[in-house]
Amino acid sequence: MLGDLKEIVQVFSREYSKTPKLLKIVDCFILYALTVAALQFAYMNLFGSFPYNAFLGGFFCTLGFAVLTVCFRMQIDVTQTEGADKLGNLEKVFADYCVACVFLFFVSISYVG
């Protein structure tokens, strides 16, 4: 079983090394957002959740941000996108991502009060 796990990690590492640098940066950003969400959840469990709406606003904001970033990553992946105008498509996708993030932040701040 340990040998299978080692092989899985090696195959994953080999295939992930072929990923473009831009996607690796976006992956790190997703990992950062999920880490912040995990830290917020751990903080709430350790020290309590007195302003519960503040916890919910912050927690769901980071989770929503991670989900939006995953959607952004799926759209900019060159191995899955089709079409000749990739630069124009990238600009449109990034603009959509920014608008969605601003809307998410506005809703989160409004929820906190």
C-alpha cells in the first residue's frame, strides 16, 4: 500500500511539473484562501464564536473566494480552452473574475454589518 501511495505521488509530481507557471500561481492562491478558511474555523472552535455573523461572513467569503478562483483557473487552463483569441478571452475571464470577487466582498461586508 505504501508503494502505491509513493507511485501516486510520483505520477502527480511528474504531471504537475508540466503545468504552466500561471496555473501554479493560481493554485497557490487557492491553497492560501483555503488555509485562511481553515484558520478561521480553528479560531472559532478554540476561542468561541461570539460575533457569529462576523465568523460566517469571513468564513464564507474565503470559501467563496476559493471557489471563484477555482472557476477562474478552469477557464484559463490552456489545455482545456478552445479558440484562437486566447488573449481576448483571458482579459474577459479576468474581468468577470474581478467583478464576481467585488460582488462577493460587498455581500460579505454587508452581512457582517
